[in-house]
Amino acid sequence: MKKVKNKAVVLLSGGMDSAVTLYAAAQENDCTALIFDYGQKSSKETGCAKEISKALGINAFLLDISLPWKGSALIDDLREVPRASTIAGAGIPDTYVPGRNIIFLSYGVSCAEAIGADAVFIGAHQLDFSNYPDCRSEFFDHFRETVGVGTKTGADGNSIKIVTPIIDLKKSEIIEMGMELGVPFELTWSCYRNGEEPCMECESCLLRAKGFAEAGVPDPLVV
């Protein structure tokens, strides 16, 4: 008899990290993707997320949650997206979006409770990353506690899991994992800017390039 899969919600940005996370989650779960339009300058990524969902044949919700108070170079037209060379080793960069993963995960947990999903997957990682505080293990440990005490499922003793399958992987290891899972990297977009091609100047572009170089495989977006 065919095993019935659990349900899972996956936060899907359109970048390679969330795409790998989605494909990993789909190995054992019936997945629903949440795609967020939060007013990011790189609006191309939401289209990529939809294409990735379509390629995997899963249901996806596109949520418009634009943040009118701005607070980040990623969503404020008056602030330039910094070049990677200007923020290396300088603490939390100007591309940090205040409370973004708290907001995204809250939507994910709400969706999971509504559709009867057991888990919410997020593609955060704390190696080869931009030093965002909401991508660290400590944050997720505390958020799990919040979900356990602040939801009906938690009160009933069946708290929704917050799953971070690539949290301790380097970019190169994430790429290698994605290659094994058949992730269509050509559909992903990591650049903080819009354009026909990645800018290769922002931190996200350079971290991606470093990962592909270390993995020893070409990036389909820049070959």
C-alpha cells in the first residue's frame, strides 16, 4: 500500500536555498509553497518561485505583504543595494529586512494549522550567509518555543515543526544537495536586483558564485 505523505508548508523565495529546501521537503511531504511579495526590488524572484512550484507540480500561494515602513535597502527606493565589497565583515548589512523571517514563519504556521500540515520548512542557513540574525539556529529554537505555546496545535501537544534542513550547510553543499535532488537551478534567482542577468556585485550574487565555484559546477544563470 502506498504510504500517505505528511503535509508541509515551504517558504519559497525563488532563490536557490529555498528551492533546494522545497525539493528536500517534497521527498517525504505533500508540499504547499508560500511565495511573498513584500515590495522587494528583486521582484523577479516571485516569478521564479512560481515557476519552481509549477515544475514540481505543487500548490502555491502568492501573498502580497508589502511593508510600507521600508527599513531595508531591499525594499526602499531611497537606499541603494550595497556592493558586496562594502559590507563584508561589517556586521548586519543594510539588506537585512526587519523581522522578515518572523513575518514569513508566522504566515507559514498559520497556513500549516489551516490546512493540517505538520511542518513549515525554511531555507535559512548560517554558513556562507549575510549575517542576518533571523537565519541563526538560536532564533529558530526560540521561534519553535513560541509556536509550541502560541498555537492550537501546540496547546494540543502537536506543535507544528519548524524545519531548517540546510541550516548548517555551506553554499557549495547546498548546491551539491540540489544537484542530487534534481533542483532546476536555471529557474532560481538570487540577485538582490532585477535584470536580465545577475549583477554579480551584490552579496547574494557573490555568495552564490562562490558556492558554485566550490561545488565545481557551472551556474546556469551566468554561463
